[in-house]
Amino acid sequence: MNRKRFAAAWLASALGLASTGATAASTQADVELASGFVNWAARILAVPATPDIDAPLRDAMGKLVDEHLARLRTLLPRWIAEERARSAKPLSRDALGHAIRNRFINEVSLWRLESPGPGYDAVLTRAILKEGICDLPARESYMGVLMSFLQAVPAADRGTLLAGERALFSHWGQVRSGLPARAAKSLAEDESDVIVRLGSGEVAPDVAMPPVLASSAFKGDVLTAGGDLTCALHQWGLAHALHRGDPPGVALAAWRRATLRTAVDWSDAPATPREATAYPWAAQANKVSGTVVVLVTTDVQGHFSSASIADRRLLVPGVVGNPPIAFESLFDSASLAQAPHQFKPVAPRDDGKPAQVKLGITWKLP
């Protein structure tokens, strides 16, 4: 069973979301719902008990996780009460479960996107760039990857990362300020552009790729690969951005976004793929709607030439106060696929240059 399918199946089982559920859930049902999410948190935050993680480090992180689980036992009932208070009508167990699920997975994304400070970021960046870090035993959980970084830094630096993680855990349930803005070009897009330019001989490599990464990259395999190849690709992308002169905080924020798990990663894909222009399955499953603003570039005659994402205004049940980080890209591909069909040609510009036109594509739940 793949990671997405496992996560979706386990969550549905733990929370009882596979059943139809009755409306006006009882207090006991709310207790069970909260308990299910705490159990899920315990599972995804489980500290690896493998020999490559030394015991003092494992114990220190285990203590932080225990403190956080105790915090979640207080937070989850509060989130449930807040969701019921926001609703103008009684919520069914299904609707309530989806809203709390959305908030929970968005908190996970906020946890990994937010920076606790430049000291933490500097140590983390050194760990990410350490030679051989991507060759360590494969770990698919955030906590597993984080522990690999912690183990890789000198003992004197571990306290900085642990203190940062304690601060990040304490922010769960709060409105975050100072989150990094989403860059116009993602790290993955930047990596792809550079690889194309390297392959064409347009530029010379300024940051060497490991041979296995270079071989896969120029065959086009790395963009769909996983595990250590994806790790190596983003490690190289971060190194390239820093060498280019990107501010360290900006470069690390791009790496964080590239390695985030989205709502798609926490959901189970349908057996039959949908058309590119159809309502995205993960958005429909999570009851997400909204409008995506696409920036269309025309040819000189005013006809559609290309499109990019300019803005997103999404409605995500359960996510209030913080940006819906885990959901923000759900409609991107479908909106870009829709753009050529919805765009109406415009009058050519007097100067004979291509025009840029904003097009709002609205997604309403069927």
C-alpha cells in the first residue's frame, strides 16, 4: 500500500469518516473525534527507534512530542467547539470531521513551513546541504526526515534545532505571522529551468550535481522520482539558489515549500484519473472551493499563448485565520488546463506586443 493510500485509509478508520455518521453528534462522539486526531498525530510524529539515531537525541525529541500530544489533547476539543460555533446549523459528524481534518493537516504544513528564527535556519540549512544526507535510510515521515537532520548536525547544534522545534510545536492553533510568501517560481520550477538550460549547453554548471542525480536529471526521470533522488534534487536546488545569491531565508523557504506534503499527499487518489480540466479530486474530497486568478499572456494577435498562476482565493472548511498552505495549489493544474478554454481573445495592442490579462477561474463544489 503506498503512502497516500495508507495515510487515507488509516485516517478514515481512526476517525470513522468512512461511515455516513449521524447529525448532531453527541459529546462522546466529539471526544472520540478529538482522540482520533491525537492518535494520528502520535503516529506521524513517532520518533524512529532505529540504531542510526542516538539514544539521547531520540529521548529529547520524544519528550518534545509527548509535550505536544498533551497540548493537542487540549487543542482538539477547542477546535471542535470553535467549528460548531462557526456553523449556522448543526454539523454532521462527516462535515465536522472534514473541517477538523483540514485544520489538522494545514497545521502540519504550517509547522514545516514556519521558521523559528535565523539561528535554527542556519543550522538546518547546513544539515540539508551535508554531503550524504540523502543517502541515509529512507524515511517517509516528517519526523523521520527531521531526525536525520538532527543526527547529522554536530552535538553542539542540536540544542538549537530542538529549541526551534519546541517553539514551532507551541504555535499550533495560533494565527501565524511572518510566514514566507509563495515565490512566483517554485524551487521545482527553478530546478527544471536550470536543468533544461544545462542540458542545452546554454549555461555551465555552477553547483555540481551528484552523478546519480545528474544522470537521472538529464534523462528527465528525476522530476517524477521519489526518495533519495528527490532529496538530492532539492538539496542541489537549495545549493544553487544560495550560490546564485538568493537570501538564505528566501532560499530555505523555497526548499520548505518544495518538501511540504499537501492535501493530495494526505488523501487517497480515485481509481480512475480525471480529465485535467475536471474538479480536482483532492479538492472535492476535502470540500475545498474558490477562485484561482490566472495570468494569461497572449500572442501579438491577442490570442491565448501561455498562462501562470497569479493568485488564489480558497474556501477551506476548518481553516480560518491562517493561509491554507496545505491546499493552496489544489486547483493550479486544473486552472491552467481550463485557461485556454475560458479565455476570450482580446484586441491586439497598438505597440504590437503580447498582452497580459488576468482571468478568474471559479471552482464550485458539484
